[in-house]
Amino acid sequence: MSILLDKDTTFIVQGITGREAVNLTRECLDYGSKIVGGVTPGRKGREVHGVPVFDTVGQAVKHHGGPIDGSVVTVPPAFTKDAVLEAIENGIKLIVIVTERIPRGDVAEMVELAEMRGARIIGPNCLGLIVPEVCKMGGIGGPAKDAAKAYQPGRVGVMSRSGGMTTEISSSLTAAGLGVSTAVSIGGDAIIGSTYAELMPYFEADEQTEAIVIYTEPGGRMEAQLAEWVKDNNSRLPIVAFMAGKFMDDDEMKGMSFGHAGTIVEGKEDTATEKISRLEAAGIRVVERIDEIPDVVKEKIGATA
Amino acid sequence: MRFYEFEARKIVELAGIPVTKYGFCTSAEEARKVAEEIGGPVVIKSQVLTGGRMKAGGVKFADTPDEAARHAEEILKLEINGHMPRGVLVDPKAEVKQEYYASVVWDGTAKKPLMLFSDMGGIDIEEVAETHPDHVGKGHVSNLLPVGDFEAKQVVAATGVTGSQLNRATPILARLARLFRDNDMTLAEINPLAELSDGSFVALDAHMEMEAEAVGRQKKLLRKELQIAEDDTRETYEPSDFEKNVGAIDAADHRGVIQGKDHGFTGNLGLVIGAGGGSLTLTDAVRNQGGQPANYSEIGGNPSVAKACGLAKEVLEKDGVEKIAVMMSIVSNTRVDIVARGVIKACLELGKDPGETIAIFRIPGAWEEEGFKILDKYGVEYCDRSVSMWEAAGRAVAKIQGAPA
Amino acid sequence: MAETLNKVFIDVEVDDSIRNDAALAAKLEEVCPVDIFKDAGGTVEIVAENCDECVLCKLCIEAAPADTVHVKKLYDGTELS
């Protein structure tokens, strides 16, 4: 059916009165998402596109009259940790952190508390997640009518370190008639709430999902972790990967940082080439161009059908 | 952000870890004085942000203060791997009984700091981990709970170290873990951690790196204790004017993010591209189709018109740039119309015709219809999502190489 | 050398009838996310350098009496309503 979100999911927006949050709130409401409140300390009583604003998460929960499922956090980096801890300690189980440039130590603290409390964090530095025609949490896909162009319900789960590429990949799957079950922009930082391997069990348990497409870059061990997970769990889901940033293998580019905070080329281990062989060894097909993805997915779904 | 050895020593000292009676000197005379105070054989070490100091002659021993002054004089003028020293460290020559290794790094998979300890210090830890794994102890610390001494003790004991050595090494490793967390480090390493002939432990060399995102909140350590100037960023390479200018525009406006890099790029096609993943993909696509980028860039988040304009102007003003390609992966929170306004304004403000100067505009997504209206008005060639990033890059390359539009 | 251009894409004007409405001046300054409106001691002032930053959110139009705030899209000749 989908992962993490369904038609009944309720959520709040923390930092709702900010420039980006005002925009994102409008988009999610137009998409049909159930935003039940917003939090900006000091602005209780205001409204953003009809959504009531509160000083605290607790007030929003009380007003809702029961547990709230999620929160989209757009609070600036110096205050994000406090906002996320507040959400977790007020019973929120799914937290999407849009904010970027949060110090790693803060992210690690949030992630550890989430784990202790049975909550899940997506991000930070991400665009959120979307279940086509059901719910969107975050700026992913943009305004409702733009999101509808790229995201049609279907059979493929999408995970991407890059927000924009989540939509680009999903758009190619939609155009090819495959559609998307759930798409998750997992965030570009060195430490994130949910890696590919950590989300795989959800997709594995989702009947609607028949294949996975991931977008990846050099740097970090997330792809290696995914390859290990696939082998250890005998996954039923064929996976196709697109990797960008191969130009960084060139000598004159070494030592510079490109793309997301987590993408720093530090010797052969983490280069695009090494990663590609590691993925292919686990049966994950790596493609050179985005437009190749749908055909390879069709081939792989056909093979396991 | 990287630190010099003399700064790293100060950092560990502030954390309560024993250091030698070292002196940081910027002249031969200062070196002489420190050597006199130490009153014995010393080591003079160049303070540069690069390795290979020993090989290049940047580390010398001296038996007398005069000799110390002479070595300091030479080393202060010695360039190592393109770096000139900030100064020299004058260290008492230690009588070492044994060398250990202690560090704390991030484990991105476990999402926790990881303590590392070995009783085979002084050499490459990666090699030791491979050849003598039972001589390397590892242990994570929580991000939330205070670091307990016992956690460090467990890691040290795992290497077989016991007795008074265990009791001396334990608090040092624990304090290293605490300073790693408190000071937002991405690497905190002491190699070697030396056991001296009198049984005391001392950090003979230290290596620290702080996360760039955290620099803004570590003012006390950076500005007060270490007296590092705000513009002293210690980049791995010297940013070009283009990179600095784009950085300044980005810093001055909190709306959206822009970045520009041109190290290693010498082409004629300016790239105004995004977002992070899109930029990587598009740069690959341009190069793989024979194009010559003049730069790399990233537009992310929801930039203001001024920010988009600022980036485009900087790219257009680079030597040799004839046209720019404005391309992104499908955007959700970046507004197509805002970027269109920005890049067109850049052309207008530089007295250039947007239609001629922008080789292709390919940004599908949020507010694209509004964007298309603006692009139509100014005669800019654009394409929608039905044209892949690969194809759009190809069109830009074809255009700049003179193919008919 | 390069010059800075204003009001290339968007022009914002307010009718004289509301220009000196102090409460409205304060409200417009508060709601606009890109600081196009300034409350100049109880008078509505338009900040020319910020007009091209307009995000077409219409919060200003919603805050003011009908047809008193004019947000003009210079690239297609229409007005926001």
C-alpha cells in the first residue's frame, strides 16, 4: 500500500510561520495532507492557511485531542534539535527534518532519542516523503499539481539522498507507467535518521512495492550497508541504482567537496567506481543515465514475476 | 575546519589531557627562550597543515638552545608541500617507554562517536587494525548520556593493557571523547600518546578537525582560547575569487543556498545548476557529451531572486565564459519562476541579451508555468521535464559549439 | 560596470486611499515574507529593491481592502488578484 504514511496520517509543521514553511504548508494541504497544527514559539493564536499556530507541541496535541502522527520541522539549525526533541517527547513518531546545516552532533542526539522512543526521523536536509495521491510530508514534489505530474501511484519505491533527484527519478518512472509506491528523500548529510537499509524492511513488507530505485553519490558507507542488508535478508525486491558525481574520480577534483555534506572523496574506498562494483556484487544494477532506469526496472520486475 | 598541531595540543590541554611543556614560537629567539626554559634536548617541529614534515626536514632535534634557535630559523623559512609554517613547536625530547594510540571519530553507520585505542601507537592505525586487530580496542559512546570513564576503560582493557597504564590511559580517552562531543569535532586523535619513563602519560602529538557547520557555535574555543580569526578558515585549497564571491553572496542572504567551484574547470560553458544531486548529474552529462564546463555550482533550497542573480552574474563574469546553461533536476521547493527572474536579471544587469546568453534553461517543477511566461518574454530557449537532464545538457553543449539552435 | 535593476518583473503599488492607514501599514509590513512593504511611521512605503522578490503569495492583497493593493506582473502584463 505504501510505507510510513497513509490517508489518516496527521502531522504538524514546526516553524510554520517561516518563509519556506508557509509555502510547504499550502502545498501539503492542497495535496490532501492532514496538517492539524503548527508550532512557532510566541505566535500562538495566529493561523497559516487556516492551520492554527501554537507555542508548544503539547498544545497542538491537546488541541487535536489525541496523538499526532508526525511533524515536518523547518526550524533553523541552531534550534532544530530542541524542536525535534520536543516533538519526540510529546509522542510524535515520524519526524521529517527539512533543515540543513545542522551540526552532526545535534543530528546524532536527535537520532538516538528517536530510537529510544520508537520514533523515526527522515532527514535532515531533505524534502520529505510522498505517497502519491494520498499524502505528502514536506516540500517534495512542490505544489500539488506539479507533484501530480511526477508522482503517480505505482509499484516502485524510491529512496534518494538528493531531494530534486527523488522527483526526477519518480517522474521517469511515472512517465514509463510504472509509478511510485512511496518516495523518500532521505537527506544529504553525513548522519541521517534513516538510511536505505533502515527503510528497506518497510518496503519489503509493503505489497504494493515490487522494486526499488535509489539515487546515490560517492562518499559514506550507506550503499555498502544496503548491499549487506540485501544479502543478509534475501530481499524479494530488485534494486536499481543511479550514481552521480563520477567526474569526481578525476585527479584534479580530489579533495574538494561536492554535493551534500556527506560527499567528500577520501581515497579509493569511497569513489564512484568502488561503490558501483560493491553494489553490482550484491545484485544491484547501476545505471549511467536516469532515462535508462524504467527499462531496467521493467526488466527486473519481469524477471522475478 | 583543520587545526595546527600547536592548536590541537591546546585543545587537548583544555580538556584536561596531559601535554608536554611545549612552546609555540614564531621566531628563532622565542625558540631559544623556550629551549632554555625546558633545559634539555628539544624537538623543533614545523607548524604546517600538511604531512611529510619529517621527510621535508621540518622536524629537527636540538641539544642546546643555540641549536634550537638555528633549527627554528631554518624551519620557519622552509616551505613544505606548498605550505609555509605558521610557526614552530618546541617540545622537550621525551624519554618514551611506550607509544599508544587514542582517537575518536564518527561512525556514520552507528550514528555515534567511536573511541579507538591501541597499545601500538606511533604508526598507521589502519595498518595495525589490519595486522594486529586484537591490539585495537573500539567502543561507541552515546550522544545523549554523559561519557562514563568506564566506557573508555573497556576500550583500553580490550587491547590487554592493565595495571597503572590502564588507570592512566582511561581518563585520557574519556576526556578525548568528551572534547570530541563538546567541541563538535569530526576527528580527535592523539598519536602517539606516550608513556614516559617515569610512568606518566602525555600527548606527544595531536590532530583535531572540527565540523564546518559547527564553527559558528564554537566561538569560545576558536576566538577566545585559540585566538583564530574568523576569516582563517584553513581550506584544503585556496578558494578562487569566483568561489569566494559566491560564498559571500550566499552568506549575506539566508534564503536558499548557492555554491560555486571552479578548481580544475577551464571551459567556456558556465553552469548555473542544481540541486546537489542534479548538479553532479548535470556536470557528468555536460562532460560526457563533450562540453567544457567553466565551473561547477549548486542552487539549493529556495533562493531569492537576488541570490540566483548573484550566482549567475559571477559565472558570467568568469574569464572565457560565453554562455551559461541553467539546468536543474525537477524542483519541489526551488521556484522555477524565481530562478528565471534571477538569471535573466543577471544578463540584463551585465548588459547582455538573455536569449543569446542563456544556452538552455531546463528547470521543471514548482511554478514552472509562471517561469515559462518569463522565459518567453525574454526569448530564452527552455525545455520542460519531457527533455531529460542528459538531453538538456547535450543541447547546451551543441549550442555553444555552434550547432544551429 | 554592472548596475542593479529594480522592478524588472514585479511592480507593487498601493492606492492613495489606504496609504496613510497606520494599522494597515503595520499589517502589510508584518505579512509580506519578502519585505516589500515598510511601515514608515504609519504610512505604507514600497521598498523598490525588494519588489522583484515578490513570491505572489497574495498575503498583502488579502490583508488590505479589495482592489487597493496592486501587484503587477510586468512580464505578462497581468495583475495579481
